[in-house]
Amino acid sequence: MRVLVQFRSSPEVHAATLRGEAMPSFAATTEAPIPGLVIDPAFIPVQVPTPQAAEPGASPYLYSPAVSFSLAPERATYLVRGTLPDDPEGQRAALTEATARPEVVGVFADPAIATCLVCPGDPAAGTDQDVAGLLGVPALAEAGMDGYRVPVAVVDTGINLAHLESKGRDPKFSTRRSWAPAGVATKPGRHPVGHGTMCAYDIGIAAPKATLVDLAVLLSSTPGETAMSGLLSDAVLAYSRLLGIVSGMAAARRSLVVSNSWGMFDPAWDFPVGHPGNYSDNPAHPFNVIVASLEAAGADILFAAGNCGRDCPDGRCRFGAARPICGANSHPSVLSVAGVDTSKHRVGYSSQGPGRLDPAKPDLSAYTHFRGSDVYPADGGTSAACPVAAGVVAAVREQYPASVLSPAELRALLAKTAEDLGGTGFDHDFGWGVVDGRALAAALAGVNRSRRR
Amino acid sequence: MARVMVTLRLDPSQASVPEVLGLLGLAPDEVDPGFGVVPISPAERLYTILVDETAATRIADAPQVEGVFGNPRIEGFGPEAEG
């Protein structure tokens, strides 16, 4: 356990502090080492002014009425940094010994601190150009990977091509492969500007030449409380079409990337866990079956991890203490994508693992909460992180179809080349780290060129 | 009435709404014809249909039925304000 230890002044301590000396000379002023307390020798003692109460007998720590502070050597105290044993017995013994020493004023916690995490509604941090740089898009493009002729299905609220063009994007578009549920009045590529258009824009960061396929599942006219919701059966229909598309491709050129920035916010929408009809925890649910089936046929499927992170969850989240990465978002055959900002800090709303179907979720992180499509003030949520990662996958598929590099192999390579964030190796905040196109391109250069498309 | 998904194991020749109605003794208005009989794992000969909840309970023990499953709402992980 990291601690701050406050020592009383002594002439030697004061002189050492003025000289900017670190702990070795300071430690020599104590009677003897405190067993269990390990002082950080790199930490130069910090003089702490001593509060003086305005009135005799009053507490100097109430700060009202106003107190004065003394930096006089005979009154000041000094903070040093150290550690106590983590085991409760050792910790108690060290604390007892330390607080019994006359030269020790107190031992205080030194908790880890971090910059404030990005939360829903916060302004954008950085731009899509920054994200392109962080992803290593030039390295991918230099290796001939920009998504040319790779179909990327956007399972969302529909795409508005005119908006993408107004923002400088010029993606290929497959009307033939696009689809919308019955009752949707608008046509593929001409849906209202919204969430799906943001996702399509963000795919273009790494894969500007990918061929977009518009599956406007969340425009379903089936009952829902908001303008961008549908039922899972709509997604089953969309995936059935994708299964037909990928199965119809020549095996040697098979590639299809599927980007999904949606899921459940409320477990009450599902049968309870343990019920045979449950979706969130049940690999036998038809949607979880068709996801596995589509991946086995050669598709790369990416799902947003969700926006129910512990620090500042989306207001719609109703998971409480339960694991929010559930259903297909936690499927072992998909890449579950968490969100980090352009400073590589986890956004506070990004859902944390473990996942329900596969505990090792999220798989990795991608950038979000930047200014990009201008559909919203920020391309935010794990909704943006997912298509950012999908764009990288699509870029790779231009050169390496599923016959060369299976979806599982590509997921493993993405994990291996990710820039590790958070704890060493995998953790439930960032997965294996943030997707790194530069490292990915370098690793792919080692794949036998004759195996390429 | 709420509809649920029913997973069926079928011979591909049986994978049509009229065939399924006959096999399971379902009335036409108990099945969503727009949804149809959707292949979810061709290799396993698994299909799913969308059926009224009460009808699903009635056919749950039929030999072709692999399970009855929920059809929960889904939503985009986008900004709250849009909703």
C-alpha cells in the first residue's frame, strides 16, 4: 500500500529539504528504520505548512474562522512517500510502530489519481485526423491496405451518403447488398442522418475505399421507446442476409466486415438469466447461433462493448452491478471493442468486462469521442470505437482474405499488436490495448506474400 | 401479442412457412410471415421463426423445436440526446 508519512521537523530535516536532498540523508535523522515502512528514495521531502487556529483551543482543521499557516522550521512538517506491507498483519504492525514514533505526525493513504475520464456529453477531444495518425493509417495505406473492394456492413440506423460526401468521404456503396426491415420508408444510403451515418464515416478513417453495406436494423418500425431501436429478430434477418452474401463469395476472396454499435441497455428487456429463452447469457439463442455461423463462414464481426462503464455510464444503463457486456457483444467469435480517447485514456462510459458469454471481454480498444462526422458534436460512445476498429479490419482484408487469415487469426493478431494500456497484458478495461495499425502492418509484412489475395 | 423466436432443426426442404405451419400445427396468424423461416446455422440445419408466445408454448415439445427464445429490444450505443 502506498502511503504518505508526515514527519516533524528537525534542523537536519529542514537543512536537507532546503538542499533538495532525497531520503537517504533525511532517513538518517529518524531514530531507526520503521519496520515494514519502505521510504521512496526518489521522493524529495515536501515541507507542509502548519495551520494555526485563529482562537486558542479551536481546531486548526476546520478552516473557519480563517486560519494562518506557519512555515517556520520549528513548526513545519515534512511529507515523504513510501509503502507499507499489503498484508493486513504487516500493515497493522508497521502503522502501530510508525504512529508510536515521536517524529511521526501521521501516516496517510496515497491513492492513485488519474485525469478525469471523458463522460457522455463532454466535448470532443481531437479530430478524426488525429485518430488516423494514432491508428497508423499511413502505414496501412503504404502497405496497400485501405479497404478497396472490401464490403463492410453497417448494422445500425442506416447511412446517409450525401452527408458522407459533404464531409469529403467518397465510399463505394452496395445497394444490392443493403437492406432495411419492412416498413422503413427511406432507401439504403438515403436514410436520415444519424447514428449509422456516424459509424459509416468512422469506418472510412482507416478504410476510405471500403464498400459500405447499409443494414438499417435500428430503423425498424417494431415497437421501441426511441428513434434508434429495434428488436433482435430484425438483426437475425440482417445476419441471415449476410450469411447468404458471404457464402456466395468465392472462398479464395471471401471477406466481409460487420460493424455493430448496438446492444441492450436494460436486462429487463430480456428473459432472466437461467431462463431457457434468455439472450444475454445463452449461446443457444438464435442470434448468438447466427453470429457464430457467420464468423465460421469467414466474416469479421465487431461489436461495441457498450456504454455502461462504471465511472459514468450512459443514463439508459440499467445493469447495476451486473456485467454489462452481454449477448453477442460478449460472443467469443466477435471482437468486442472498448473506447479510449485520443489521449489513450479509457472513456468513463466504456463498458468493462468480464463478458457474459466469454469472460475475456472487451478484446481491445479503439479511439472514440473525437470530432469527425459532425453528426454529433463528438463521434462518441463505443459506438464510434467499433467502426474505427472495423475500418482497420477492412483495410487488412483488402490484402488478406479470410482464406489466408481466418477471422480468429486476425483477432489474435489485432490483440498481439495492440498497444498495451492499463495493466500489463489483458485487462477488463482495455482488453489487450488500443488497436495499432502500424504494428499490425509490420506483423502482416511477415505473412507469406504468396498467401495474399 | 409478444412474439418470440423458436429455433427449429429442419431438413432444408422443410424450410418454408407453409411447411412449418403443417409440421408444427400452427395457424397462419400465429407466425410472422415477413420474418419467414430464417437459416441461422445451415451446417447444423438450424432455422428460426417468429411466433406468438402462446403458440410457442404449445409447440415447445415438438421434435423439430430446439428452443424458445426471447426477442429483446436493442438500441444503438450512441449519444443519449438523440433518443
